[in-house]
Amino acid sequence: MPPSDPFGTRSHVSNSAIHKHHTLAPDIYKRLFDTVFFKSQVFTTWSQGDRSWSLHCYGDPGCGKTTLAAIAVQRLREMTSASKNVPVVSIFIEEDISTSAGVFLEDFLYCVHQQLLPSAGSETDSHFRRYETASRSGESISKRTRILRTALYSQLDAKQHTLLVLDGYDRLGESLQILLDRELEDLQKHRLRILLTTRVPTFELPLDTNCDGGPDCHAWDLKLFWACTVCSQDPDEAFALCYDCKAKGKSCPHHGTAYLKEDYDHVNISFPDDLREFVEWDIQRCFGIPAAQPAPDSDTAIDFIADIGNITIAKLYLDNVHKDRSLDVVHKPGDRLPRNVVALFDAGIERIKKQPKHEADISLMAIAAAADRDNGTSIVSLEDWMRDALSRLPYLARAPPRSLEDILRCANGYIFEDSIDPDDRVSVEHSSSFKINDRHISYTTKADIAAHGNVASQYGR
Ligand SMILES: [Zn+2]
Ligand SMILES: [Zn+2]
């Protein structure tokens, strides 16, 4: 038995930012996202657990990703309750991480491992006992993590597969994300199936995959498909089948079904934005009207709030409706937005400003550029802005963005790339619910963004 280290931990101190649960608000509308997400082909396929790709669910800041993740955990547990061999684990990162990368990783692995143990106080495996001894005796963090990893793998390998719902990925800085991605990649090899929510979609060059199943199939722009990995080596010969055509027994004319694979490691899915049912339910609840009867004069209000497409902003409006017990708040189109909505936009910009200065400035510049016109700015002129700023500002030039991905990531979901044609990457725009204009932000924040716009546009075009 190695001597114990006075600083070594007897029991694991949990990281205050990482949680196993997220408690849903009691008034949450349980059917929220039902038709648009939980019944979608992509979710049903992923939840079967026999596919290796992860599901990345992205949406605007405040669109309800944590709520979706918490409902997903409930749903998956109900779905898999009959099968003891398919555990559902969840991790909610609810604050920005302030510990070192090594400590975060150890806590992350620990939190997943704890949820795989059959019940509290049950016999733990020998790897885990080694980990506990290593922690008590103050072994190095890399050794502790290595032992913990082995303990986790042995738990995962004993299961048919394990479903992990991970929320709050955006709370991690870039280097932590890279570290965690690497770890998740290894965990996937042990049949861990991952659903993660994120503000910024995992970056991918626009692909345009159509089904080659023959003239009777017109499936295009496929998210889920089987590709012939031999044919795909030559982009001009690429061959892909939609799920339906594969199920009908169609195959590659040159190689049959031998090399058909779902050749992607993740599928990005845009966050469900149809809130109509929820808004209707909430307004009816507010005025105490039975669900079968529509609330009087509420159609316009429901349309207006549902069209926002962002659950946080919709809820802020609904809060005001509840507070005033009146729909007036949505009937003043010419006025400034309600104070709570403006505060939300301001807080988002404040978070961007907390990044390292060069990243914050690049983000605000890109947001200013995208605000220049209604339809955003073209990538070519964004590049001009950036090049000009880099030539004049040495601290930016020392750490320039290396790709469009860098810029989109720093802007934290406030702008996105609008591209339909993969050959023509047209523009970056504000995400739909965050059009930054006079009505959406306070004077100070607006001045901040405008200042960055001026820095760039004074010399650029
Ligand atoms: Zn082929
Ligand atoms: Zn097809």
C-alpha cells in the first residue's frame, strides 16, 4: 500500500461546473420538440445505438438546448428501460470551466464512470479501486486519468452500448474542446454514442449529397446516407444511397454493398424552431382557457412569438404576458423591444467580450460586418475587412484567424455561414433570432459593435 499524500483526495471532490442532472422547470411543456426532433429520422436512428456517428444538435444562444438535452435524457431512459444493458448517462456543463484542462478531463471521466455503476455502494471493479488508491496516494494526474480511463472502458465494454447526452459543450474553451473531442473519439470505440448540444455547428465544408438510387428517387441534400467508400475516393464518381433506397436493396453498380458505409463521424442537426404549440399552450394557460378553445384575439400574438423561433426570447415575451396579464407587449411593433429581451442580447455580447482580446475583437468585427446589410456580408468582403484590420492592428496580426471556422466559433453562435451551393460560399449572417439592430441591443453595446465596424470599414470597403 503506497503512503497517502496529505493533499490526496479521500473521496472525489466534484467539479462545481459539471452536473449529472438538469432539473426541468415544473412548467415545462413536455411535448416541446416532439414532432420536430424526437420523432425525426435522425434522432430515432441515433437512439438505436448501433451507429457510430454522434448527433450534434446546434441552435442559437438561448434556443432551449439544455431543455432539449434534459428531455432527451428522460425520453432515452424511458425507451431503454426494458434493456438493462443500455445505460443512459448525461453531463450538463453549467458554468464556464475554471479548472485546468487535466482536472476537467479527470472530473469528466469520473462523472461518466459514476453513472455506469449499477447502484451506490455496489462492488466496484478492480481498475476503479486502483484509481482510488492512486488518488489517495497523490499519484500524478496523468497516471490517475490513465487508470480512470481503463476503469471506464471496462464498464463501457460490458454494455451493449451506452448513450451519452452532453450539454454545455460551448462552456469549454477551444483547447478544452479539442482535448475533449479527442477523448470522446476514443470513448466512441467503446460503443459510447454521443448526443451533444452546441451553439456553433461542428464545422464542415458544405457537402451536397444526393441519392444515386435511380430515377425514381429524388432525395437530395442528405444528412443520413450510405456511401460507397471505394467510389467516394474520386469525387466525380461518388456514390451514395438514401436510407430508403438502401432498405430496398439498391447497391453500388461497381462494388455492390461490400463498401457501403455511413462515412461520417457526426451529423449536425439544426435546433428545432417550431414553437407554435408551446406558445399556444402557454398563452391558454395564462388566461385560464381550456385547450380546446383558442384564446380570444391571441392569433397575432401567438404568430409573433412563435416566429421568433428562439425559446428563451419567446419565454421572455411570455413572461411579460403573464406579468401584465395582457397581450399588449407583443402589439407594439414600432417600439423598442421589452427590457428583458434587450438585456439578453447585451449579456450575450458581454460574454463574447470576455474572450481573449484578439478573439473578442475579431468576433465583434465580424458581427459588425454581418450587420452591415440585411442579408449579411459576403465572405469576400469579410475577408477584406479582416485583412485591413490585421494590417493595422499588430495584436490581431500575431494571432490571425486561420479559417472561417475560427471566426464563427469566436462569435459564439451570433453569426453563421449561409451557403446553399458548396462551390459558392456566399455570406455570413446574423443568426435568425439575433439580428443586431437598433431594437435589439442597448445603446452601449451598439456603440461597441459600431466602433468595431468603424475600425474595419474606415479603410476597407
Ligand atoms: Zn462503389
Ligand atoms: Zn434514394
